[in-house]
Amino acid sequence: MKFSETFRKSFFCFVLGCALLGCSEKKSFSLDKDDIRFAGFYSDYLLESGVVAAHEAVALSALDPSEINALLARHALTRDRMNRKIAAYKRNPELWRSVLLQVRIRILKKTDAAQ
């Protein structure tokens, strides 16, 4: 067997191996308690501010600081924990995606229950 043929077969195996590794199942991130609390806070924030209104007649409203503080307290979050979580989500978009999926689930449950 010639060197070029061995090299070609090795290269083919390498490319095939990389392709198979790329097709492997992606890890789902497990959310900690603060992630769950943040998802609850964020879903309530979106609902109360009118962002997820089903019809266009509902006006968007910015929550004032006292309303945001009440939401944080309701979900047992501090501003410091919230800021740390936001920084972590900026560093890890896949974790942010998992949190957003939780937010979507919570919003759907609350809007379905309200109808």
C-alpha cells in the first residue's frame, strides 16, 4: 500500500469521524434554581408589560422600579443575582436558550389558563 493511499484513507476516516461527532445529540443544559426563578420573573415581566398580548389593542407599558422590585421579590431574586444570571446568559447562549424555552412554557400556561 502506498503512502498516498494510506494518507487518503486516514483523511477520509478523520472527516467521517468529525461528521459523526457533529451529528451527536447536543447536551441540554440543566437549569439551576436561579435560572428557574429568572424564567418566572422574566415571563411575568413580559406578561405585565404587555409584550405578549394576543391582540394589538393592548398597549405596551414599561414597569416602574417598584413593580420590578415586587416581581423580583415574588420570585425570590435579588438584583445582584439577576445581574449575575444575565452576565452568565451573555457568556452562554445555549443556557439562555434553555431559559427562554422555560419562559415560553410559562407564558403559554398562563395565557391558556386565562382564556
